[in-house]
Amino acid sequence: MSAPAEWNRFGPVMFGPAFKKPEKLMKTRNFLIAAILTAAAATSAFAALSPAKADWGKGPAQYIMTAEEKAAWKNLQTDAAADEFIALFWARRDPTPATPRNEFHEDFDARVKTADAQFSHGRTKGSMTDPGRMLIVFGGPSLPVKQITTQAASQPNSGDDHSAGAGNFGDSGGSADQIWIYEGDLAQKLFGVPRLEVKFHDQFRSGDFRLATPSVDPQSNAAQKMVASFITQPGLTKVPTYDTPQTAVAAKPAAPAAPVAGIKTPALEAALADAKAGKASNKGAALAYAEFVSPAGDPFVPVAVYVPSSANIAADGADTIFGAVEDASGTRVTAFEEPAKLTASRTDYFVDKSLTLQPGKYTAIVGLAKGGQPVLVTSGPIEVTGPTKESVGTSRLILSDNVYELGTAEPPKSPFAFGKLKIVPKGNLTFKNSDELNYFVEINNPGIDTATNLPKLQFKLDLTGGPDKKTISAPLTDAAPLPLTGVPGPGHYAILSTIPLAEVKPALKAGDYTLKMKIVDVVSKQSYTVEQSFKVGG
């Protein structure tokens, strides 16, 4: 079915909030490693590390070792002592020591993987090159890498610019340079200057780029401060342990269940149990969720309880949000009970919060309460893929009838908020023909066009459904992606636009529909398809 004329206006709608890049303040730490030194000194002089263990200290981990750690590592004589050192090494850098997850270690491994993919040449892994070390210690630059190649004297200077990577070298003589530019807040935080150009020189165009900017070499103040800043627990001398569920030796007589950690009120714990058993009323409320990565690289899962006007709940009808999340085996992985208030969304209400969950499939049971008594409880499945800052792909497609600008920019990991932009998911996914159907999707690390320092994205829409199951298609359209960090360059972007349902002719009939969105990354030559089902009410 051909597209009606009205679909031609369904281009991206830019909402105008200012996005500010959040600062992640890190304190410089001094750190003593006397315990490991003492253990190493007591080890037999005839012992030696296995090749596998010895290689760890020669790998990319050496870039983030302090001088004391390097000295301690050289004195280790047994694999057992090396294992203890490595475990404590990562634990001292764990930004969330109360949990078994170590986000710093995960980010480090991701940077190593990226370096190996981009900078390897010959038998040398990319993580063991100068550009690899720069990426691992300082992160990527603000702007796309500029590469300048110089032909041999007998050939003209190409002056070509290319993106990062080894490329094709060694076939025409000459040399090559890579220029990494750090500027703005990022440069100020890392190097204490508003702008810094870091140069790598490849003398023979063999792919072997060597650092030519002394101010960021391993002995520089900037490098030493960065390495020290990674240590969040300088006084730690023992790797933390975490409690794991234990199997009961023998069954005991049943006793009233006490609220689990996170749930303080017995009545709310009972409401969760009733909801799990199918006995609680949701009053038409619905649960919506998404999965995003903050500008700092922290994954999070925002959830929202959507309360329709038909629930007949007053604006002050709830003062608490509570809930629990269970994994596929039925084991509770988190629970919460905290103050909250209903926020108006047109004629409806919502309450939202952000969760931190490991990859996996879950069931979330979330409710609202007033004065310690449950008002409603709803539930739904949650599937977490676990994206990282370096992941490439998209988020779920979010449908909303309410996107608005906040008075002030929200902090990172705020649920469904990006700077001053707030997106309220339509939890019950039911729209009227008078509604605006807003759609939002996050694009993770698209290819960047060197001419504009922005991605080049296109998208195509297909709307299928209704009693006649027909499809309305919009043509492939250029997108105007929003940089969610607030600045152009590599990172995360969003496509946000709207379909004014009142302007679709003929009007959509009541029934079930699916909005399918194909996204084409022109630079990286990749494409993605996301879709979401919804209803049009009578």
C-alpha cells in the first residue's frame, strides 16, 4: 500500500533541550601494597610464575599499575601469590564494592577488545600498541581520528584523511600520522587543558604507530594521575566476599515470612506475594521498561508504572513505589521500597525509577502504596542484554503520547530522561486517533562521518494492522540524530519523532497494530530493525 501524503511529514522532530555532559569526578588516590610485598618476600626463591601468569603482568594491565604494584608484581614467585595479587588489583578499582560486579574491570576488558580490533598489526595485538595504551588509559578522543599519509619523495602527498585503524600500509612508502583530539570538558578533566592534540607517527606506513606527544607518555603527570584515579579503595588488603544463598539442611516448620532486604513494610511484601499468585489488582496499570547506557558507560534499566485515568487514583493517591525483581529461576535478585509521588502525564499518571540488573531474563513486580498500604500492583517481563559503552546497536523502540522538556537537566541514569528531555512510555500501549504517537530509539555508537563529526542515519517506517491488516509505509528518510552526551562525535544518539494520528487518512480503525522501524547506518553500512506493537482504541 502506498504512503499517503501525510506520511511525508513524519520526519525527525528535534526537541530543543540542552544536553550537558555529566562529569564523573574521580579522586587521586595513593596506595600501599605492603601486604603483597611481605607475602612475596616470604616465598621460596626457587619458585617461579607460570608463563600464563607472567604474561598477565606483561599485558595491558601494566598500563594501569602504580609503581608500587609493578615492584610488587616483579617479586611474586608463585601462581597462588599472583592470583591473590590480581584479585586484589581489580578489587581496589571496583567502583561498587558492595556488589559482586566490578564495572571498572568490565570497562577495561571492553577497551582492550576495542584496541585489539582497531590497532593490531602483524603479530602485535592492538592493546599492546601506543594507540591501544592511549585508548585503555584515557579513553577515545572527542573527535574522529584524523589520519594523514605522506607518500615517498617520488610520489605526491595524498593528504587523505581516514578513520582510526591500521588501514592498508607498507605498499607505497612514505609515512603516516594519526591525530587524536581531546577538547572541552573531556580534555579539561583528563589533561587540565581545554584542548590537546595527541600525535602518533608511523614512519614506514607499516601500521606501527608510535606516540609522538610526550605529555601523555606513561611517565607523564597526566598518565600517572589517571592511573592513580582508577583506585577507589586504596586501603583494601583483602578481596571482599559476597553472601550466596545456602540450601537448608532440613525443613523447618513454616513461619511468617519476614520482609526481604529492600522491603520494610510487611503489607507490601504480602502484596508482592499476592501479585505473584495472581491475586492482586493492577487497576489497569502497566509496567514499561527500557535498557540504556549512561554517558559514563554505566548500563541501567529504567522502569515506569503507568497509571491510566480509569484507575480513579487521585494525584496524591500514592506516596511509595515498591517492588521486586526475580530471575528466570524465581530467585529474587533485588527489591525496593522508597518514597515516590505520582506525576501527571496528560490525563494519566506515572511513577518511574532506574534499576541495575545483570544480563538475563526477569519478572518485575512493582506496586504503588499510600500510608503503608498497597494501592495497586502490576508486573511484566524484563530482558536485559547488558550493553556497554562500546556496544553497537539500538535500544528498544519506545512509544509515548507525552514527550516534554524539563525545567532542569536530569542527572545520568535518571529514568527515561536525557538532559532536559523526558519521555513518558505509554505503559498500556493504547492510543487514540487524536493522540500523537511519539517514537524514540537510542542508537549506540553509530559510524561517524568525518566531514560533519556526526552519524549519517536513515530510517523507514511500516505501520501494519487494524481489522484489514494493511500496511502503510513511509519512505526511507534522513534522520537528525540527537547526541545524548550533548556534543557531536562518537557515542550514543537518539532518533525521536512523532506520527500525528489525527492526520493519518483514512483514520486508523480500532485494533492491534505494529510499528516497524528500519534504521540504516550509512557510515558503517549496518542496519537495524526495531518494532513495537500497540493498540488504537475506539
